[in-house]
Amino acid sequence: MSKVALVISDLGRGGTQRVLTNLANSWSQSGVEVSVVTLQNRDRDFFQPHPSVQRIEIGGVSESKSLFSAIRSNLNRIRAIREGIRSTGAPIVVGFIGATNILVIVACIGLGIRVVISERNDPNVQSIGRIWDFFRWAFYRFADTVTANSHGAVESLARYVPRRKLVYVPNILVIPPESEPFSFACPTVLAVGCLHRQKAFDILLESFALICGQITDWRLAFVGDGPENDALQEQAQRLGIGEQVQWLGAKEDPFPFYRAAEIFVLPSRYEGTPNVLLEAMACGLPVLVSDGSPGPLEWVEEGISGKVVPVENAQALADALLELIRDPALRKRLGQAAKSRVAECAPEKAVPVWEQVVGLRSAEKMPVPPFFPSPQPSPGGRGSRGERE
């Protein structure tokens, strides 16, 4: 039986955690012996792997109050990750997200196992901190394979990782069957994601306030929570749109809300390839994104598979929203194109790509080139510091 270990900081809320869970469940149910190694304990889980997936919790997530304590803590994490991986007996390990990836690479030195890491954001637009950025530059090249979920991220990584080690792999998009339906009381613009500055939901609120007087029967809804929750709700009240904004909190299954909404908006300041965007597109929603990062623009082409507006431009976002709200035929056309565009992320297509890249499937059975050239030039983007796992 094939064995693989997947390592991540936690299984809390996040697109990467959802991708890992989908991957672990798919492989486990197809006969692969899958172990998920986390630093956080399972009582902090948001996503639940299939019972057949072995779960190993190693601890070691805490605030470091000094440089010395940070070094000591990370040495302890490396030791714990190494022992956790060894205990699985897996000949393949896959690490997820920047800082954890670096710890995995170091932890696997001398173990004689295949190390694959998954970069979930574009290093060109998102820093993980000055020291960790340096470690990413220094250590990523020592992994056997470095994957990214956008062509722009692959190009960014090529500055310090040999191109022969770089692989683009799509997100795995698992769409659950329709359960108990949800319905909004009014036509609704939907935003899904962590309530964090990265997502630029403050810009979305400004935009909605600019047009709410012209669309009194429409509402704006947020699925998610995060550190900006209180500030965003206070902003909505200051803008006078508190009664037109609905805060739904985090949902393990956001699909009933995608199916009930009319428009999906993701105005992020920076992104990798966000799962929520692909999920909305798969549900046939017309999508509106910013040009802050190249990842979303590999899926959303202006006027073809969605709408694209300049990052942090509230007026442009308001104008695009108003255009979609006033044109049902445009919404339908863009929604249908969006659904077709994300077909490559379906499990039957994406999982075999992952299997070949990781080493669970031979290249002869599933020929996939090591690097997928971007279909169009990736525009530059602007980011901010800090990593979201």
C-alpha cells in the first residue's frame, strides 16, 4: 500500500486546510495510507479528515517572546516534525504553506524520503516575514519538488528554485451535493473569506455604500470571520449601510450561500489562488476580482469569465458591481463561462496531477509537464506583509 504524510500547522479555517483535507480524503478512500501531521491539536480543527486518515498532533505552536526563544521553539518543532514523519513510515512527505514548508525540509534531512512542498501564495506579493523570506530563499531549493497553485507563483519561485523542480498543480475543488437549500431575503452580493486586511473587504464596503442608494433591494453578505470582524461591522454602520449588510460567520460548507447569491466579489489586496473564487465559479456565479495579484487573473479574464477592477479602487469596484446588478444577461453569461473555466479543478482531473507530482502515480500513466506556461502574461501585483495559514 502506498503511504504519504501531509504536514501543516493546523486544520483550522483556511483555503489551504480545505485543499489538504480534500486531498487526504481522496487518497485515503482510494487505498493510499495517509497521515496528517499538525502542530496544532485537533481541538482547534475546523476541517475533519476522513476517519481512515491517521492524525498525528505534535504540538509546538506558541508565541516566541525573544529571538532566543524563537530559535529554541523552532528547533523543537523541527525535532517533533521529524519524529512525527518517521512514525508514519511514509516514503513521501508533502508540506503546506511557507514557514511549515521550511521546517519540513530541514526536518527531513537525512531521512531518505521524497520531500514535496506546496506554496499556497505568490512570494512576489506576500511576505512571511524578513527572516522566513530569507529561509524560503535558502531552503526551498533543497526540496525534491516545489509546487504552486498559480503560474505567477511558479515564476516568482523560479528566482531561487531550479525550474526542473517547479510544478504548477491546480487546487482540488470538491463540490458537495446540494443539501438543505438556503435563500437570501433579497438579491445578494456575496463575499467569502477571512475577515482580514488581505481581503480588502473594507474597500468592498466603501463600494457598496457608493451605490446602495441606487439598488435599495440588494444586500451584501459576508461568510467568514477573522481579526477585522468588529472593525468591518463598525465601518458598515459608519457608512450607513448596516441594515443592508449581513454577517454570516464562518461556515464549513459555504456552497448553499454560493448557490443562493447573485454575484461573488473578491477584492483582495493580494492572493495566491483562492479556493473561494474557484468554488463560486464552479457554482456558476459571476465573479468580480481585483488585479492585486496574478493568481486570480489566471482564472478570471475581464469580460469573458468575470470582471476585473483595479486593486483598492472603491469607485471602480462600485461601477463594476452596478453593471452586473443592472444586467442579468451579463451575469448569466459570465457565470456560465466561469463554471466552464474551473473544470480542470474537478477531483477526477486534479487528483491524478497531484498523484504524479507527489510520486504516487508514474509519469507514464499520467503525462503532465513539469511546468505549465501561463496562457497570458501575469500582471504585477501589490501585497502586504504577513502570512495567513
